Amino acid sequence: MSHIPRFIDENRVIAVLKWPQVIEAVEEGIRAASSKPEPAPPASNCGSKNPYAIQPARIFTQAGFNSCNYLLAMPGFLGDWELEPTDRKKRCSNQQDSKLSTLICKCVTNFPINESCPCPLPHVMAHILFYNVRSGCLECIIEANTLTVWRTAAASAVATRYLYYRRFGKSENRVINLAIIGSGVEGHVHALAMLETFCLNTLYLWDEDIEKAKCLAKRLCPDAPNVDIKIGQSVQTTVSDADVICMCTDSCEPLLTADMITKPSVHINAAGMYGQIGRDVYEKAAIYTDSRAHAQEIKNLPGPIVAEVGEVIKEMEYPPIEGITIFQCMGMAAEDAPVAHIVYNAYR
């Protein structure tokens, strides 16, 4: 008898995603991506764990002669990870059952013409194929546009935790000013993730379309009752007082330049297009990423990669207090897999 995989649409995905769980899951994936598989420790040693990831290079397939149309495939395996690694007592009492393994392949299509069709479709569409790790059977297909935006914002939150907050110690109660450049879906979700995770004094928003930024400010008000939300008239005025900057645009031209950054300690999450940050910023900054292998896709990156964020988490070698750090988010299967597992668990 053939097995029919379940289909989980975007509405169901949205219904089950919660920030604390998603951020912790993505942190597990980031740690795993910087780890190698090792034999499991003895069962009595409940204080040790070693999540690891196996993820080959991403596969780009051009769809015909139009180079703008392509399929991107991101297969990956995440092993020996924990869905909620915060309850140590529960973990120690049932360590065997708390370990998870996840096998997925994320497929992303890019067809820009979709948005001009009589019945418009997103020009980027993502789906995750979620497999049974014991049999290889396809368990479900998950619509993953929303999931992708959430895991990207969660990765930025993890990077902010370890590349900015850990400079000043372990406390995440430090109050910061946050600037978000780009008020689209990515900017909106980044704002929600940061509001959920950190203490904000002021949230600065900027978009090329100022009405779009004003609309986002209104949407965020219920989630930020004690945060002063301001609309920037330019990128420079938006970021000048920011401790953390999230770049969430699809601009291929530099929007952020080094002269705009005035504070001595600044962290930048590069979540959108690579070209949106000026070369002079990269030359002054310490550059980190989630995956060195995937970062090779960026041609002529102006500066060496200091470390993967997963290495920073494991080795606890945090940046100095003063300086600029950039998290160049590449996106990887190891980040998608644990979030897909959350969705699968909710509906299996």
C-alpha cells in the first residue's frame, strides 16, 4: 500500500510557530552546523550532547533559458538535537527520548514573472519535504515561505544574542535601540523576533516607501507597548542611534555605509540581499556567518569570515565590546530542519 504524505499549508504553519521555541530550535541548528558527528556519550552522562548537521552544497537548477527562473534544493540531516533544550532535569531523566533526528529537503522556486500574471503568485515559493529518518518515507510536505522568514529572523536573534549581548556578559536585559531597514515581510518578522527576545528602548523603521514604514509601525504597536517606535526619514537618521541594525531589503545597491554608524558597539544582521551593505562597512567589521560553505556563494566578500556563529556558541569566544560585527545570514537546511520538525510534531 502506498503512503500518501500529508500536506501542511501556510495557515497551519503560522498557527503553530511560537518565538521562544523557534529561536531555541534554530540555535540548535546553528550549533549543529558547526559540529562534527561523534559517538554518543554514555547514557549516564546526561550533561553532554552533540547535535550535528550533514548538509551538502545547495543545488541551483536553471529552468530553461531564462536565468531568472530557477529551482534551489537544500537537502539536510540534523542529528542528536533537542527540541526544547532548556529543561535540564527532564532531559537528564529521559535523555534517550529527548534526542531527535530530522531529514528534509527544502525546495525553493524563483519565477519573477509570477507577480505580473492575471492571477498573481509569489515569485518565490518554498516547500519542505519532511522524511521519516528510519524508513526514508516522505511524511509530509510543508509550505515554507512563512517558515523561511521565521527561521531567518530567529537566526538573526541568535546571532544578536552571541555577537552583541555576550560582549557585555550573559544578561539579555540590556536595553538597546534597534533599527530595521526594510518594512516588508522580512522586516516585520525581524521586528517581532527582536521584540520577543530582547529589551528595546527605541525601534527605528525605514523603508524606501515611507508609507510602508508607517503601516508597519501601526502593526507593531500592540506587540511593543513600551517601545518608542520612530520612522526614519533616511537610512542615516534611522541607524545613527542604533545598537543593532537589521538589513531586510532586496536592494543590490549599498544602503548602509560606514559613515552612518556612530556608536562604538554595533551589530548588523544582514538578512536581505548581499549588496545592501556598503563595502566600507564590511572592511571595518568582523564578519560572521551561519555557514562558511554557503558563504562561498558570495563573490568578492570584502573581508575574511571570523567564525561561524555555531563556533562562537561552542567556544564562547565573543567579540570585543567595541567594534562592528556583521552576521551574514546565508540560510541553511540545518536551520530549516528543526522548525519543520516543530510543524510536523504539531500535526502528526
